[in-house]
Amino acid sequence: MNDKAGVFTISLDTELAWGMFDKSNIDKYKHAYRNTPEVINRLCELFDEYEIPATWAVVSHLLEDCDGDHSDRTSPDFEWVNDWFGELPCSGGMDKDLWYAPWLIDRIQDCKTEQEVGLHGSTHMQLGADGCSRQHAEEEIGAAVETLRGYGVKPKSFVFPRNDIGHVDMLREHGIEVYRGTDARWYERASIPGSVQPPLRFADEAIRGTPPVVEPVERDGVVEIPGTQVFRPSNGGWQYTPGGSSVARAKKGLEHAARTGGVFHLWFHPFNLGHEPERDLERLERVLSVVREFVADGALECRSLKDMASGR
Ligand SMILES: [Zn+2]
Ligand SMILES: [Zn+2]
């Protein structure tokens, strides 16, 4: 056993329909989105029971009642969408429950175990993609920070939409100290074509590959903490991988972190658990109970992203 305790951290891309509106017909996710408030409630209960200080990276527009008028903003020039601000969920007459969650911050902050509220953009804009200029990034991050400030939160952590990293220096200017980096797996690197990545991810899941551990590193004045495992969702192809694999892999990752003193960084979207909430929450609880055993032995500590950045 390493002298230094390992670290367990968990980050949650909290977004409802904001995560997909520009890429696909969100109808197929509606059921999961509608279950998400209850999933979030249950996650809060689990994090209290197992004393996990999670980092909730929220799309800040979830908190804004909006008539869809974004004429004060200029759309980024993305190749897959014509007019970003014209096609937002709030602009297109989409059912409000799918994109508006004014209760969210209160619920997270009601937890007895202190949770961190971080950011996942204002409108889930893909900041690293071609067509997202400095100006677009400045407005996107600025708007998000301002919305959270209205809730008394000064966000310190950021998760890039689609993990597409760009304009990192802009984060620093807005007080952000840490972001989640691309998963540490070799096939998540930008040089591997996107079309090849999902089969490789599924293969790794199927063989229950041990997740790597990571260390925080500084980039452009902001700390990067790569992800190490996506908690297996029950959709998007993952349902064809073996059901218990996420738990088996997480256990290996936790052992690895405890042994080496490294960081095990689990992440997912709350709506991922909205397809089969009972089953997936039970699986997550099995992971958290292993975390608790390692913590009791002094082999692991649980920390939010912000605390990892400030404690370096
Ligand atoms: Zn809006
Ligand atoms: Zn997202």
C-alpha cells in the first residue's frame, strides 16, 4: 500500500436536453429526462449516505426561465447546426420540463455532505470545436458564471461539453480553477477517429479493463483532472456490454487508486441513469460501498474537483 491515500472523485454532467438538442432527436431520451429529477434526488441521498462530495457540472441555462430570445448573442459557426441560438431548447417550443430545472441548485445544496456546484457551460456550447471563436467562448462562460452568481455560487470547476477542450485561458479569467480532462484511455485522444472510439470503449467495458489512475496537472493556469471511467449508461450502445461491468471496473479502479495513491475519477450524466433508474442506482451504490470500505481503511479520500485543485 502506498503511503499516500488515493483519491476518489465524481463529476456529473448535469444537462437534461441541453446535451443533445443540436445532435439528435431528443424524443428517444425523453423518458430518461423525465426520470432525471428523481435520479438527482436519489443521487443526493446516496451521496449523503456514503459521504461523497460530488462535483455537479451544470448547464446554467437549466436555471433560467427564458422566452427563447437570444438576439443579443451571436451563434458560433458550427458545421452541424445552422443557428445555435435559434435552435436552443428554449427557442423551439420544447416542453419546459426537459430544459428548465429551477429547483436544481437548492436540491444539491440541501445535501448534508457538501456538494460542489460547477459548470458545464451556459448552453452546452462545444468550446473546442471549429467555429467557436474567442468571443463566443467569452460570452458562453461569462453568461454561465453570472447565472450561478445569482445563486450565490462562484464556480471553480468546469466540464467541457463533449469533453471538447478549448479556450482554457478564458476559464481562468472567469475564476475557474479546474476542469475535467479527456479520459486517460489512449483511444480517447484526438488522434483516434471519432468513429472508432465507441467500439473501443465498448470492448474495454466488455473485458472489464482496469481503469487507469491519473494525477492533476496544470495547463494554461488551470488544473486538469482527466476522467478515468464513465459509469456505464444503459443506452447509446452500452446496453450491449455486460451489465455488471461498470461495477467490476470501478472496483478495479478504486483498488488501483488505493494502491498507487492516484486519482480515480468516475463520471456520468444523471440522465444516463434515467433509463433504468432502480437497476443503475443499485449498481452505483455497490461502487460507493466499496469506496466507503477503502475510506474506512484510510486508503482513499473522497474529494470534489475544486478541493483537489486547491489542495495541491
Ligand atoms: Zn434561452
Ligand atoms: Zn454534456
